[in-house]
Amino acid sequence: MDKAKLTPYRLISTLLLVAVSLTFIFPFYWIITGAFKTRDAIMAKIPEFFPSVWSMENFDKLFINPAWQWFANAVIVSFASMILVCLTASMAGYVLAKKRFAGRALLFSMFVAAMALPKQVVLVPLVNLVSSMNMHDTLWAAILPSVGWPFGIFLMKQFAEGIPGSLMEASRIDGANEWQTFVQIVVPMLKPAFGALAIFTFINTWNDYFLQLVMLVKRSNLTISLGVATLQGEYSTDYGLIMAGAALGAVPIVAIFVAFQNAFTQGIALGAVKG
Amino acid sequence: MSTNIFAREHKIQAQQTRVSYYFLLPALLFFVVFVALPMGMGVYTSFFKYTMSEFKFIGIDNYLNLFKDEIFVRSVKNTLIIVVGSVPIVTIFSLWLATIIYNMNSFSRSFFRAVYYLPVVTGSVAVVVVWKWIFDRYYGILNFVLQGLGIINKNVAWLGQVDTAIWCILTILLTTSVGQPIVLYVASLGNIDRSLTEAAEVDGATSFQVFWRIKWPTIMPTTLYVVVITTINSFQCFALIQLLTNGGPAFSTSTVMFYLYHNAFKLFEYGYANAMGVVLAILIGVFSALQFKVMGNKIDY
């Protein structure tokens, strides 16, 4: 039935779909090709849609800056946030879904309220707080605050609700303690949630800008997105160089997304539609 | 005998509560230290003249000054323009795309979903710097293409004036905002019970009627969610402004978030900036509450 008749509406909307899709792909295409264009090609009156000469000069210029360090910092920050979020969120989400305990409703509504509040509003006090802990301008300052946001707890709670209680009952009767039950029974059942949350957190942290901007200062402490923004500030119209930096930041994360697309989209759909 | 059972149950309950808090402890620790505490501090210090050298209670003066501050008022106006402009477009556009995508075969569906998610994954910095180049007055491809098509006859400084810059901002915001709504709509359209739509079609309903009478009410919760998150994200528009126009020319494209950043991290007016944060949070809260009220009662839970 859906192998539809080719109505005019369907034809027009499919054509529009393709046209709009090209608009969405174009900026990414322009980053990649721009990164390899010579300065002459970029300044030319007639832009080259496809580079006539593929040049490495932009990357040579990029790596005069500590771009590998920025890249490594982004990997460290994203990876650490990912691990911490998965760990804390799975433990909290599990008990919120499966245990009845005093204060549960209150805690849950507190998390909901915090989700609705704009997280950037707290950044000024957060910077002062982190400074007082002597963590400002260290990678920790970009990692730890991002773990406090309760999105992951919701996602984990949604998934954990689907675990049959009889499984945990059985494990308890077999003499497992609470922690063993969690590790041996619950964690394996939450595998799809871990996948989705891990990718989601990694991508979000990799692309985060504001938190990192206010927390990281020294040139060697920047992440790749901050580094690219700095380059833009310093060489505002050297678009080739800026595109080389943007490509270094964007290509790996897009590759990760493409590889794990299905796990990722299912995860955010489940976490949001039901929650 | 029965008191024994109660006592035992009580003991189990207490034990469950203790265990639960052990599991919650790490998440709670992060939440309290890095979310709840800064929130409280933000509200508290908004009542102080708080700079690098000063910390003096001044009541609601920061708030009073906000409304006398022309740049702040301008920033609120710009923020509202961005929110009111982007939310309906993002919602309608992503729903429209999702209705085309969701009943394609699984390969095309994944492909298009990924295409519309691409700007989100590429990251705000990379997306903004490339658009800045596209809009560039001298080296941008937009001016070249539009001149080639004869739409404009000399290069336009798209980012150099407010009325065109705000459109550039909205365009980029749109491309980075529809990814998640499309994923959500595709999922919830796919969950609609086939037998319902088929029965309606057998009864002679047009596809337009099927959409309005069956699909639209069913996806209402998703629409509410999409509207709320798009509103929150648009209110917090920052990277886009800072990297694209830096609020300029002369703060004409500043948003609340941009001006907050400027006050806190360039002028070091912490108390004043925190008052802006509180106002922004209230604005977002009011908008979300209104949306829940208007759309929420149309939802059958």
C-alpha cells in the first residue's frame, strides 16, 4: 500500500527532498574540499567547485599550531565524559526504574526540572566554583560539569523499565548481592542503552563549545573545536586554514556517527518519545 | 505474627532505600556539585554587585538595570525573533521531511536521516565557520551564485547588516536544529498502528484526512517535545552568534546568551550576568509552560 502510486505531490516532495538534502550536505562538502584548496583558489574570483589542485599547504599551516594536542584533548575530554556519564547514569537510572524507595519521586522531579532549565545559565557560577576547586583551565573542568546533566539518567531509566523483575529476583535467590545483580543481570540487559548513550555523549562533548570555551584558556589546553574558533579569530579570512581545522575536527566524529547511526538514532528516539 | 511481617517488611524497605542511594550516590554527587549548587549560587549572586574586586548586596538593582540597558533589551528582542522564527519552521519542516522519509525502505530512511543529522554531528564550530565563508562578501560562494543567476548585481555583505545577518543566523540555526526532530518524528510515525490508517482508507478517507485525524493526534507528544527542545535550544543560541557576527555590528545581532557571556567573561560583571541568566531561565520556563498548556491538553495519555 505504501509502494505508492506516483502522485504529483509525491513526485514534487521527493524532488524537494533531494534539493534540500543537497543544501544539508553542501557545507560538509565545502569544508572537506576547502581544506585542500590552495590560497589562490580560495581567493579566486570564480570559486572552484572541485579543487583543481589538491594541496596540503593548509594542513602544514594548521600543524604549526598545536592542532594534534587539541585533537588529543578533545579525545580525552569526550572519552572521559562518556565513561563517567554511562557509569553514573546506568546506576541511577536502574534504581529509579526498578526500586521503590523513600524520596524517589522527589529526586525524579528534581532531575526533570533541571533538564528543562537552560544549562548555560549556570556557567558563570560554575566557572567560579571550578576555580575555587583549582580545576579551572584543566581538562577536568571541561569533563566533570558535563556529567552532572541528567539526560543519561532518563535514557537509562527508560531502558531499565523494560527489564523483567523476575530476572533480578532469580539472581537474588541464587545468592547474588545487589552489586553482582547489577553487573551480571542489569548491565547486559542495558547494552543498547549503553551504546546509544555512549555515542550520544561522545558526539555532544566533542562538539561542545560553550562549556569548553569558558573552562579552557591556555593554548595547549584547547580542544579541537576551540582551536578552530581561535584560528578564526586570528586569521579571519584564511578560509583554507580554517577549513583544514574544521575537517580535522569533523571528519572523525562524522565517521563515528555513520558507523553507529542505527544504535544512536534508536537510542535518542526511545529516550525522548517515551520520556 | 502479623507485626513480625510488618517489621520485616519495614526492614526490607529500609534496606532497599539504603541500597538505592548507594547506586544513586555518584550521579547525585555530580548533580549537586555541578548543577544544583551553581544554580543556587547564580540566583543568590544576582542580587549582588559582584565583580573581580567587589561583592556588595544591592537587592534587585541588577534586574532594574537590565531593563534600562539598551543592549540587553535589543538582545532579548533578537532572541525572541530567533525563537519565534525558528520554532515553527523547525517543527513544520522536520515533520514534513519525516512524513516523506518514514515509509521509505530502510536504506533510504537511514540515508536521509543521516543527511539531516550531519550538521549536528559536524559540530557548531565547523558548521558556523564554513557558513561564514559561504556568506563572505568577497570570497563567498553565495554572492557568486546569486550574481550568476542575476538575482543580485553586486556583492552583498550578508553578515555586515542586521536585517540580512538575522536571516543568515536563522538559516544556519535551521540546518543544525532539524536533525533530532526528524529522528523523533520518523520513529513516532513508524509506531502508528497500520490497521488504523488502513481502516480509514478503506472507509474512503483521503490521505490528508488520514494525516489530520489519525497521524497528527498520535504524534502530538512528539510535537510537544520537539517544540520544547527547539525553544530551549533557540533561546540559548550562542556559538552561532559569537563565531558568525560576534554580536555585531555594534551589538545589533547580540542575543541574551551572547550578552551574558560578554558581561561575565569580557567585562567581569558576574552579578549582572547572573541576573541575565535568571531572566533567561524565567523566559524559557514561561515559554515551556505555555507550550505544555496549549498543546498538553490535546494529548491523550
